[in-house]
Amino acid sequence: MRYVLSTVLLSVLFTAQAGATSPFGERLPQDEIIYFLLPDRFANGDSANDRGGLTGGRLATGFDPAHKGFYHGGDLAGLTARLDYVQALGATAIWLAPIFRNKPVQGARGQESAGYHGYWVTDFTRVDPHFGTEREMQTFVEAAHARGLKVYLDIIANHTADVIGYRECPGRSCPYRPQPQKPYKPHVPRSEARVKVPAWLNDPAYYHNRGDTTWSGESVQLGDFAGLDDLMTEHPRVVEGFIDIFGAWIEQYGIDGYRIDTARHVNPEFWQQFVPAMLARARGNGIDHFHIFGEVASDEASAAPLAAYARSARLPSVLDFAFANAVRAAVAGNAGTEVLARIFAEDALYEGGERTGLQLPTFVSNHDMGRFAHFVRKDRPQASDDEVRRRVLLAHAMLMTLRGVPVIYYGDEQGFEGTGGDKDARQDMFASFDPRQPLYRAMARFAAVRREHSALRRGRQVIRRAGSAPGLFVASRIDPAGAREVVLAFNTSREPQEALVDVEGASRRFTALLGDCEADAIAPGRYRIALPPLDFAVCAAGDSPQ
Ligand SMILES: [Ca+2]
Ligand SMILES: [Ca+2]
Ligand SMILES: [Ca+2]
């Protein structure tokens, strides 16, 4: 009875610990569990907006639910109606793929696809009509806030939709022209001369106009991302323009954070000005813990490239690609668990060190790389369905308990696998909202444990065991208030594993939060871990439940 009461009390305190204006506003970024979704692929609440108010075939409206590269009909009304599902999973914040008005269709003839993903913006001030109206956006944010859910928007300042072409190069894809050569001569079709909003975005002088990036050297920041018009983010007008645009979204809607797309393709000086301006705007609107995390895409299990860019741009936080790549290597692949220990040790590379590590959004699946289940299938073609399921669960147990802010990619909780990255990892949820799904229930349990134990949200992490082969990975999280310890243990191998690990001297008795835990330390500071293959346990020190 005491356990039940304390759990209920803690949940209540967690969701309602702030002042009258925003009951969730006191929560720190590391207190959140983020649910990332693409509005077009989540829930269709209004079939009247499926074509975005446009008429004609899919090349005009962008709508074709049978084609993975076109709009499928999901919208803000649908998402608002499904907040129960998101909340019952245990998420506390929603990261929306971009909701700004897009160019509905672009691409070379025969290779067209639609802006269903939201990354081809023309009007940064409006909601794309495929997703609904500004009023529906307001309704969504208010409904989320009323439940204590934060709303993070996915924003872009690197590029707009592909509207500018080059006179010397009539194709959509033009070879990169390095400095100090002159840029291309930009050309905008008459029909699109005023399509961008705010109006300053229609002036080609505010773009680099150097052709497609080669992904190396200066072209990483100055080149077009596959034809997308690359903004001259060094220009004060562009800096000021984006501060106005994205400051207004915070003011109008009370947005709680920004995920910054393609951050590393922008000169760091841009973010040095933009980030403090957004934080100031948020504070001015009573949002004290506005979270900003940049996308510094990387396929390395290393924090070095992430931390280097974050430091140069003074980004408070970045998506933890190092974590994603390390978990893939250790749990889908065959790497030793030391790959995990290494990326956590590299938290020292970030400005702020371990404290910054706590605020890095971690993930195991995303809309570009693909889903974890797909990685397991790819890395282990012989694996049975049961083994794939266990590895997916193990990866999510790590995601939900290790340091960082977990990001659940929509559909993973329903067992979605996909067949690759990008379009092949962006399935429709639509009819798949089943809270009885075993993965959904497991993740909801992980989320509840995380919410109820501040050690898992705010606690310092100490690595207890890692090795050069698949096997045990053990870490402790130490609650900053009261110094209570929670031991996290994962077995990445197909054999049972057992080990004695160091724990805090005061940690004598343990309670199982997930899986099976020994009740007592075998000696002061020594604790026995025993796990079946591909299994995990979370063990909280202390005589009574925390
Ligand atoms: Ca719709
Ligand atoms: Ca272009
Ligand atoms: Ca750029």
C-alpha cells in the first residue's frame, strides 16, 4: 500500500510541480520522454484537408496515399484526437516533423515526390494546409499543454524548398562551384516569384547559389542539399529574419523547444546568434527550460564530431547520433559493449561535460536512418522473429534508462520494422493504435519507471562493466538528490551472463524495477548481476521503493 501511494504521489508531483501558468514548465529537458512523429503519417482527423486545398492529380496536390513519397492524409486534428495514446505510452513531449507550409511537389520529371515530411518549406509563418489550419495548431498545442505534454517543433534555417534554378545549369541538380569562383546566376520561375514567406526569402541574393553540396569541404555549408535552395546564413538579414520567424512561433503558440534540422550545414556563427535569441524569447514568454537540440548527422559511434560542432555553434544540445550508432553496433551488430562505455566517456568533450550529456536526445530509430528492427534484420539476416523482438526491446530498455533524453520514434512501439531508411521508415500509423501491443506495454512500463525515479532522468551515470565482446553492460545512475543508486544491467549476448560489479557502498538492498534483481549486495560495494540472453534488469538501491 505504501508503495502504491508513493508511486501515485510521485506521478502527481511530476506532472504538476510548477506554478499556475504552466504546470509542466518546471520540468528540465532531461525530465522528458520525447515522442517523434511525422504528422502526415500519424492520424487522419479530417479528410477534407488531404489535398491541402489544391485540385488535380498527385503532382498538383501532393496527395497519394498509395505512394510512399506523397502525402497520406495525416493532420493535426488526427494527432490531437490521439493524445490519449501518446500520453498512455508515457511520452511527456511531442517532437513534430516540420509543420510549415511546403512546396507540395518537387523533383525532376518522373522523379517527383511531395513535401509530406515537411522539410521543403516555402512559407515559414503558416501551417501547411495538408496538416490543417493555424487554429488547429493552436488547438493541438493547447490540448497537449493541458495534459502536461510539451511540444517541440522541427525547424529549418539551412534551406527552403527548391524554387531557385540556375541559368547556366538548367537541371535541378548542378555541380558545386567552389569559392572564389562566381556563384551561379539564379533564376526563379515567374509562377514562384512570390511563393516564399516572409517576402525577403524571395530575393535570390540571400542564397549561396553554388550548386549541390559534394558533402565535403566548404560545400557542406554553402552547397544546396539536393537542389534545396541554400540560404546565405552569414547575412545579417537572414539571421534577423529567422530570429523573427521562429521567435514568433514561440510567442504565438508557446512552443517548448526546437529540434534544428541540418544544423551542421549552417555556419556556426548563425546559431551563436540564433540560439540566445530563442532562449531569451522563450524566457520572455515564461518558458524557462526551452530545449534546443541540433541535428549534426553522423554515422560514427563517437561524440567527437557532434561535440565539435555543438561547441563551435554553441548549441545547448544535439541529437545523440553517437548513442544511436553505438547501440546499433552493440545490440543489432556484434560489437563489444565497450562501444557504449566509450561514447558515454566522451560526454567530457561537450561544453558542460556530463551535465550536457544528460540533455542530449537519444534515439535508436529515426525517420532518416530507419528503425531498430530493420537494423537487426540487416545486421543479422538469420535472426528469428523472437530474437529480433528481444533485441528491439533491449535497445529500447537502454534508450529509456541510460543517460540522455529518450526519443521514441512513432510506430516502434507497434513493432513497425520498415525496409530501410527515409521513405521506407515512415509508415502510416493510422489504424495501428493498439495499446495492448507487447512493445507498447513494455515501453509504457519503461517510461513509468523513468518518470518515477529521478536517478534515471537527472542522475549522474557511472559505468560499472563493459567488455570487448557482446556480454554484460552495467551502469549506475546516481540520484542527485539523496544519492540513491539505480543499477542498469543489459546482456547483449546470446549466452547467460553473470558478474560481480561495483556499486556504491551504501547500496545494500535492492528492489527490482524491471527484470530480476538480487535482493542484497554480496558485500559492501559488491553486487551480483545474472541475466539470461538478451535480457536486462533495473535494480534500485534502498530498503523501500524510491
Ligand atoms: Ca487529413
Ligand atoms: Ca534550387
Ligand atoms: Ca547551408
